[in-house]
Amino acid sequence: MSEKAWLSKELKNGKILCQACSQACVLDEGEYGICSVRKVENGELRLLVYGLAAAVNVDPVEKKPLYHFLPKSRAFSVGTVGCNFSCKFCQNYDISQYPKEHNREIVGQELSPERIVELAQENGCDSIAYTYNEPIVFFEYTYDTAKLAHEKGLKNIYVTSGYETHKAIDLLEPYIDGMNIDIKSFNNEFYKEICGARLKPVLDAVRYAHEKGIWIEITTLLIPGKNDSDEEIRGIAKFIAELDPSIPWHLSAFHPMYKMLDVPRTPEFTLLRAYKIGQEEGLKYLYIGNIENEDYESTYCPSCGNRVVERSGNIGQFVTNKLDEKGTCPYCGYGLEGVWK
């Protein structure tokens, strides 16, 4: 299916500027964006995956990961093919990189925004998550779905690498309630060589989304020898703390994948070291993911130190939530930051 990719602009030279992400592709007739799912046809930018879902699941919201967003609830999760990054460690490369590796072929099952909302309701979900691949590349599809979901009382989640333009965030802000944004590294060379992107637009998007009042959680996948030095970890921790120390930071374990099969798994001591650095920089909420360790998956009240949300499982999917619908600690009355109802 194909729909106009209306988050775009015709330039004086007749080319089309895509305004969805910070790759800022300028395209001529017949050309594809870096994502391979936005293409100029007959003088306008078209979204080739509109209404075509490549992955659909009902997930625990903790899988996104979001730990301060409706704990123990379900998120109806949907993604398409295509991505504006080319991460060599991508865990969903089979869909994110599919068009690039299959001569721009587009695949997916027909699933309209209306049907996504219906399925979310039928499956008892409290939210819809745009995930698996990068949602900004199918912006118009997410926008139409999120708007309908919002009208039906469902919340909306973006799971993203953080390359949204300010214009895209402005448009999403009324309908997107939460974002998990990757800060993959604090080194521009890492972004350039391993992801096909740049660091600065990611940091700008994090700041801007936070300024807009969207609930944000940050994830960093720690890859041995690539982005796991104390200096780099501390750089990310400082950035988050200076923006808002109540932003949760998920420190995730790498396992060999895609084009990085020769890199070892992240040892637990690296994750614990990063956790400690985050504490030293004043972050209130730190989590370790992709390993089972209840102590580091659970939420502790920053005021009294008691465990207020208990989690277990490799994605923290088994949850006991002691907070009320306002996020209030039952032991000392502190209001934990997050989206609780």
C-alpha cells in the first residue's frame, strides 16, 4: 500500500525534502529515502508501507522497555519494514533492513489504523506501541493510528532511535504519551560507523521531546569494546541527569547479532559498573535489562529506598506494583515520576 508522505516539502529545484527524520533526505523523482520506504513518485513523496504491518504482537509494556508507564499493562505492538539507521547489531534486522537487502521489496500484512485500534481494544491493551523497526520512517501511519487511539482512550508509545525532527515531534506531541529513546553511544564516530547516523540529532530529539512533556525513558545497549568505557557511560549519564534525573535509564546487555556476531555478550559486571556510574551522576531510576536480576529490574523509591515495583524475568515482565494510580510510594508518600494511569 502507498499513501502520500505528507511530512515533506517540495523545494524550488523540484526535489522533495523529507521532513520526518534528521537524515533530511532530498529526493528526485524515483528516488528512495535512506529508510527505503519513502519514495518520490509522480512528484510527491509516498510512504510505501502505509497500512502494511510486518510485525504485530501483544507485549508487556515492560518489553519496550517502559518501567514507569502503566506497569503490568499490555501494549499492542506494531512495526513495518524499513529503517533510517543501519545498525550492525540490530536485533530486528529481518524487518528493519529488509527493503535494503531485498532490492527495495516491501512486505507486510494489510492492517489499517482503524483495525489496529480495534485489535488493541479486543486484546485488552491500554496502549499501542510503534516499535520493532524505527517508527519515524512510517510517520504518517503512526500519526493516523495514534490520533484514532487517543480518541478511544488508548495511550501511544514510540520506541525509537531518536531521529525525529522537531516538526515531527510537534505533530506527535498531542497523541504520543511515552517514548523509549535509544542513546546508542556518546561518540559520534560510533553512530557514523556502526549506525549510519549522528549523535547530535538524537540528543536534540531527547531534549525536545522532554520539553514537550512526553514521558521519556532512555535505553543504552552496552556493546563490549564499542561503547562501554567509563568515559562514554558517564557522558550519557551526565546528559540524562542534567536534562532530568528522574528520566529512567535502561542499561541493556548485548548479544551477538546481525553483522556483529564476533563481538562477545555483555558481561554482567559491565552492566553493574554502568549502574553504579548512573547512581554517582544522580540518576533516580536505573535498570539492567536482557539478564534476569530482580534487584536491578525493580523500582526503588528515591526518597525512602523501599522497593515499590517488583519485577522479574529477562524483560521485567512479571510485575508486582505497590504504587497507587498517582505513583505514590506506600511507605513514605513520595510521588514517583511516570505515567501511572
